[in-house]
Amino acid sequence: MSVADRGDDIMTTDGLTSWLNQGFLWLTRGFALLTVLTLLWMGWVIFKQAEPAIKEFGFGFLTSQEWDIANVKFGALPYIFGTIVTSTIALVLSLPIGLAVALVTSENFLPSWVRSPIAFLVELIAAIPSVIVGLWGIYLLVPFLQPIQLWLYTHFKQIPLFSTQPFGSGILAAGVILAIMILPTIAAISREVLLAIPSDLRSASMSLGATRWETIFGVILPSSVSGILGAAMLGLGRALGETMAVTMVIGNSAQISPSLFNVGYTIPALLANEFGEALDPLHIGALMYLALILFVLTLAINVLAILMVRVLGYGK
């Protein structure tokens, strides 16, 4: 009997195999639904805990700079500012370095016995506990950045970014720490994306007379831009939620300043420092309101990344 005689669908099965296929299909659907329900459940729990503060402060909580536990007055703006600024600094620093690492470890600039250890060592950074990274930041990074900050302040203090007397700890140190922590994510995913580019594209470009760098910047990177963007957004999501290492080097002072040398505060750092000692229901609600803001911010960035990746993918 020919395949045509059996029907058009060559995937048609009977008996036990059909039941197993259907069972596996519904099992995977169930796990997918469970993931969505878990996300919604988490959001609902955070919202219910934050509800007292939402009713008390409303949207004014987002623009207020006051955080007075004694008088039960709270505002989120300095913490939102610190979270976004440090994460942005981290992304700006880590994206070009991570992309460079991905290029070096995916192209044949170096022998394979050199590329593989480099990629492994960069990815190994992700396995270091954040508290260890924070201690490294206190004892090595901050003293290393101090003279650089002093030099920038001395010569360029008229520029708002360098207008504050540096104390070592601050926004810049926290941004550098975050950049180190998200570097493995960006580098590893970008490397896999670059390795997935068909070798025929490289060969075709070079056969037309393009140099190595013209091929990289004119063919390979444009072809992998959606994947690299996804890596950057995943790294940004990690930076937004990082707690311990940032808490140890940012200075933990709720201030808003254009200077990178000023101390600051982030939402995760505030939650780590105050949640265990919060007793007043409105104080707890304000902290959970901040947690809800962080939850929505991270979710929005990931949704935006997915949309951008799809748009860029369709654009190809």
C-alpha cells in the first residue's frame, strides 16, 4: 500500500501511539498554562500586598521623593531613578564588550583551543554569587574607580555627569558591577546567535570581495541583530532585579542627581534593607508597591524585547 492510499497525513497514528501523542500534547499545554497562571498569581499577590499603599498614595507615589518611615510618608521616584540609571549604565558598558567577546569566540580570529576557554571563563562569571561580586566591588573595584572619578571631577566637573565630589561608592560603581554581572548573559547568547549564522553567508560575502570586517559588520551582525537585541534585553532584565552586589556599592542614599559619582538607591536594594524590619502595614504596602513597579517594569521590558525581536525578524 502506498503512502497516498493511507491518506494525505503521514503523521496519522492509531491506537496507543495516538493516545501517547495526545497525552504529551495536553501535558505540554498544561505546563504552558501553569507558567502563565504562576506569573498572574505572583502579580496578584504583590498587588494585594501593595493595595494599602496604592489606595493611600495613588499614582503620586511614582513622583514623590519622600521616604519618611516615622511619619508614614513614602515616594518611589529616587528608587526608580537609581534602578533605571544603574541598569542603563550596565547595558551601555556590557553590550559592546559582550558583543566583542561573542565575535572573538565565534569567529576564527583565534585557535579553537583558545576560543573555548575564553568563552567558558566569561560564562563562569555568572556562577559567582552576587555577594562575592559585591565584596570584590568594595575592596577592588571602588578603590580602582576612585582615582579615575577624582580625575574626571577635577578636569570636567562643569559637566553634570561629573559634577559631584566622588566618594567611591555610588551610581557609577553600581553600574560597573551590574555590567560585570550581565556580561556572561549577553556574551553567551550573542555567541550562540552568531554561531547559528550559516557559513554560506560568510563565504558568499568574501567571494564577492568583502574583507573580514566588512563581512562582520555588513552581513553577520545585521543578520543576528534580533538575537543580539534579545540578549541585551535579557541582560537588562537581570540588571533591574540585581540586589546584593548593588546594595554593597551604591551608597544606599535616596537621591536624584545627574552626576554618576553621586550615591543612590535602587528598588531591590531598598527591599533587601527594609523589608525584614517593616512593621507598619503602610510601610509594608509601600515596599510591595515598589516591588509591583519593579515587576511591571521588568515584564514590560521583556514584552518590548519580544515585540522588537519579532519586528526585526519579519523585517529580514
